[in-house]
Amino acid sequence: MDELPVLSSPAGRNYGQPDPLQEVAFKSDLAMEFERYLRTQSTNCSIFTAHKNQQFIWYIEHPNRMLGRDQISINQRTFALRYFEVDDGCLYRKAETKPDGNGGFITGPRRYVALIHNAFGFITDIHRLILHFGIQKTYEQVSERYYGITCNDVAWVVNRCTICNLKAAAKEPVLVTPIVASRCMNRFQIDLMDFRTTPDGEYNWIIQGKDPFDRFVLLDPLPDKTALCVAAVIERWIGIIGRPRRM
């Protein structure tokens, strides 16, 4: 029976160290509180401890050797060899093939195995990256990249985001003022829709123009919402439909 060697973190690996933007959204002591939650309250059985992570790496690097003869060790070795792989000293869940809903199958990317001590950093980094777009959006992005983090774990973190809580507190019933138009092209409303979390290539925004009288709509994609990009689209629209009385 062999002993487990001490494995250090791979060089250059970011385990979610706080940056200035993250510290604004999350209290400095929240990472330790989240770690205590994972160890004592969470029902998540998939999250790895550092010791379990080292065991799995050892099993993969020494497939013909055992750390113990008990059933738990045998099961762990089988699980590690079947579903995980090691790259540059880091543990990954192998790519999984799932039904795509159309009768075929799709293979997703391999996922980095999150640990109890770095899961908080991964969740907050993704949450900040997608501009605080809620629990479900954050979980979808996290689950694509990392193995071992559940939706409940993500909810625990996002529910304590200062920026999200301020946004929720600021939401009040909006006074709706109906737009009255007496004839075609009397008014023309312009709006920008934010698609930065789900861009299409270089396009992150959609500009919409609408005539409230006949509900005629024009749509165009935009890479950004600078005045130059918006003005170019509006100039082209005017060349197509003419100049409205009020815009």
C-alpha cells in the first residue's frame, strides 16, 4: 500500500484570488464563510477536498497501484480512472456525451474539478464576468467550465452579492406612460437591447426602431453602443423609411 505524495498547486493557476471589482460585490470574509457552508451545511457530495483531489490525481498517474485495500479506496480508484483525467498536474472531469434533444448527441468540454477552497472564486469570477445576470445564468456558465459546483452553491453566493442586492432593492413599480401617435411616422422610438452575455460573434447589442402608430419594427445588430455605431444605423434607417417627425 502506497502513501500519497504532497502535490502543490500548478504554477500560474488562478484559484479565484479577489480583485478590486470582486471585493466591491462580495464581503472579504465571505469566501471563508462559503467554505464553512460547504463543509458543514451543504448537501453537495460532488465538491472535492484538496486531499480527495490529490488521491484522484495519484490514482490516474499510478493506475496499477492502490492507496488502500478497503472498498472505499477501490471505488474511488475505479471512479477516478473511468471519469477523470490529469493535465499539467490539474484534475479534470472527462468530456461527457449527452442527447442534444434532436435525436443526436453532443459532446461537451472537459471540466476543471473545483475544490472546496477555490469554488467561491470560480463562482464570483463568472458572476462578475456575465455582469451579475442572476443565479441561473451564473450556474449555466459555471457548470460548463467546472465540475463539482451545484446550483444551490451558486445561489448561496449570488444571494450575498452586494451589487445584485442593491439592484433588487432599487426596483420599484414603473409609471407607464402610453405613447400616442396620430399618424404614420409621427414618432419613432429607438431602444438598445443588451446581449453581452450571449453575443453573436462580434455583435453584443441589438438596436430596435419602432413606429408606435403601425408597429413597424426595424432591427440591427451592433458590436457596441457608441454614438458612432448608433448614428450609422439610424442614418441608414432614415434612408429607407424617411425622416420621422419626432425621434
